[in-house]
Amino acid sequence: MRKILLITACFLQVLCVWGETLTLKINKRYLNIPISQTVDRKRFVLTAKGEDTLSVVARIAEDAPDYWVFKDVSRYKGKNLELNYEGSKKALENIVQADSIFGTSVMYMEKNRPQFHFTARRGWINDPNGLVYHNKLYHLYYQHNPYEREWENMTWGHATSPDLLHWTEHDDVLFPDYLGTMYSGSAIYDEQNTSGLGTKRNPPLVYAYTADRSDREVQCIAYSLDGGMTLKKYEGNPIIDSYDKWHTHDTRDPRLLWYAPGNHWVLVLNERDGHSIYNSVNLKDWTYESHITGFWECPDLFELPVDGNPNNTRWVMLGASNTYMIGTFDGKIFMPEGGKYRFCTGSIYAAQTFSHVPDGRRIQIGWGRVSHPEMPFNGMMLLPTELTLKTTSEGIRMISKPVSEVQSLMQNVLLSESVLNADAANRLLASLDYRDGLHLAFTLHLNHRTSAGLSLAGKNILDYDSNFNTINGQFYSPQNPTSMELTADIYIDRTSVEVFIDEGLYSYSMELHEGKSEEWRFWGTNLTVSGLKVDRVKSIW
């Protein structure tokens, strides 16, 4: 380990004398950095005496920028900060110190800014990480490139919310280091201080994450003693390096949980072709126990009651694509009771559930793979949903519905108790502007075994084919296989749509961008619509 540290330190010292250098006496909170998407990425290094060196790549603009990003440098206040860039001196000199972030006056009001989904102020986001409830706040960490709207420089961003809806973004908490860039992971509250990383009076939040570099991925932990606002990396990292076992680069996304019957910690890790189970009593020393194939990336594992009955429970194992297995778990081995199922499709990926939610709900947030053209940010989080298990005609299945808190954003604008034909329903919707944020609920009735549904801006939001039993091309059969109706619960934001079918038995999400026509259109032979309800969704910003 010492040898690696020395080699890395020498490497960073060499980096700092390449290219152009600018030294700034830090007297403001932020560096505002101009970015141009037409410029090639170059190495950008920040160095200050007594502080960790930060090395990333960036497209710093020499001329007029496409947008600005920022770096909070308050920790360097009063110090000399050396900026080294492999590009031009002119680009470095365009960086501006200020006590505010450039563009704050229009932030959250941009044309393609989602109005009731979380997005970062600046830069790229993907997988949610470290979802945990602590001290009356929901903590959302996430994969973040603070320096560009495209994927790179994987760092952990951080936001908190008292209600899962209104988010406050904080400074980034985990930065690339000698072990690699910061990939996905999870968080738990070590209430008994089993790790020894805190004290009995101040137990730590503990975070497991993947460090990625070109030759391998290793698992590490960090901890927080200030309620999750700042994280300190464990000096004994990595805690798991399984390259010699699997001989693959792909070992990532550790998921932590407490297994009460065995009085030990569990770590679920995606390795090569599936998920592995590890055990520990102190969160630092881990023993490999078992492996189950058939999953790729971002594992989750949790126990849920069936039909709300606490005496009848099952364990659920998830993968990044929201495929899942239902089965039993003894703390070491997960045994599936059947095959793999899928309850959610579309733009969602790498969803994760919160640890330590006080009311016992299993709440999930997924990454929405949705683009935001011409914006200084990219990617979003989908609505938080509650996961439950329900007995269906096909067996026990997962249900996903938006959390109850979402109802606080609703302002009703239309309610029809009539049974409407397509033309009448279209007239009611004609004046609604979806870009203000809308929620629609209705029951769709088909009178012919043909495709029918709802389109907006030239895109099929819902296309139900009761002959082939598909919704937007994905197989779906109602609980009554002869049924010719289904219910839909639809949330439309500026760049996305989320649809929940038949009380959450199936759900999906998609991009939505302005089309040639902005009209609403119910369509289908002799189609009728009942219970049509429309709500305006208030902005969370």
C-alpha cells in the first residue's frame, strides 16, 4: 500500500508541472469554471499545501463558454491553490473566483429543467448511491461529474430532503483518489458502532463504494460523524479486492444491510455474472459466502411482507435493470423460489432503496436515463416509489407506486366522472400545457382487440394492444387475462414521463421532448375513457 501511495504521489507531482499553471490566493467560496463542449478534455489538477490533490479532466473554454460549472473551494480559504491544466493559459485565466455560482438567478427555471424530479445544479448524474434516512433527512448521494454534462470524473454528489420531494444540494463528498474514481455504493447507520469508526455517543454512518481504475475495481468504505455532510475514507481501504477470485474488472456496487437473526452485516456485490454475498461483524473484515448468477450491476436485497402480512415475508434480490427474484435468505445464501421477473422498464436504471426509513416503507429511487438538451446538467432521478409484494394470479409479484408524499404536489384542474369517447376526452385535454407539470389518471376501455392509447407531442405515452398483450411493446397481461381495460397513473415533467399501470403492477418511464405537434390524442377504435382526473404538479424548486 505504501508503495502505491508513493507512486501515486510522484505521478501527481509530475502532473502538476505539465501544461500551464496558475496560482490563486483563495478568498471566495467558488471557482466558476467555463466549459466548452467543442474543446478536448485535458487533465486539470488542483493542489494546495496540506490538502489532498484533486486530479480530473475538463473542457475548459478559451473563448465564450457553453455553460459554467463550479468547484466549492471554501476549504482552501486563505491558502494558495495551484491550478494546473494541460490546455492553454488563456483557459486557466478564464476561471473566476466568486462567492456565488454563475447562473444562479435562472437555476431551476431553465427551459429543460425538470420541475418535480431531482437534477443536479451542474454536471452529469447517474446511479443513486448511499440512500439512507438519518436525523429526519433523506440522504441522496449519486454518481456525479461536476465538471461536464457528460459522464466522467466519477464523484459522489449529495442532496438531502425532509420529504423525498424538495431537495437541497450540498457539496460533493467522495472524490477520485489513488485507488480510482468513485463508483456506486450504499450506506447504513452503524448504531452500535460495530465498526469502531465512531463512538457509542456518536455512531457513524458507514458507506461502501467501488473504486474503479483501469486494471481492477475494489471495494472501500468511508464514514461520517457529522450526519452525512462530510465523509472520511477508511485508512485500511480496500476492504475487498476479489480480482484474484474472479479474474475480471467487473466487481462493483456494494450493497450493505444488517441481518438481525445472525447479528452480522451483509454486503451484496455484483461480481462477473451475478451477485455475491459477503458477511462481516465490523464492516471492515469480510468473508465471501455465496454467489447467484443472472444479475448485472447495482444489487439490492431486502425483506418485505406479502400482502402486508408481517408473518408472511419474502426476500427480494434486485439488479440494475429492475429484474428481480423472490425467495428466502439465511444471511449467507439467497434461494430463489422461481424465475426472474420485471416490474419496471424504460429509462429507469440502477435503482436503490433507502436504509433505515423509520416507518418501515421500502422506498426506491432510480436513475432516469433522460437527456436535457442545451442544459448545463444531464440525467435525473425518477420519482421515489414504495415497493410492496402482492399475491397476484401469477404468484407473488412486486408492486411499485409513487410515495404518498407526491400527493402534496397536486393541484386538481380537471375531474370528469363521465364515460368519454376519444374525441370528448381530447377536447378536455386540449388546453393543458404539459411543460408546467401534469398528473393524469384514468381507466381505458377497449371495445376491439386492437391497439389503443394516448399520445402527446407525437409520441405514444400509452399504447395498449390487448390482442398481443403489450404496452408500448412490452408484454403485459391484466389480472383478468380477458380484460379489455386498464388503469393508468401518468406523471409528465418537462423532459420525462412516468406511467404506473393497474395500481403499480407494471410501470415504465421515457424521455419526452418537444415535438412537431403538442396536441394530446386518445386514439383507438371505439375507445372510451372513464374517471379522467388531471392535476397540475407544483414545482419542487
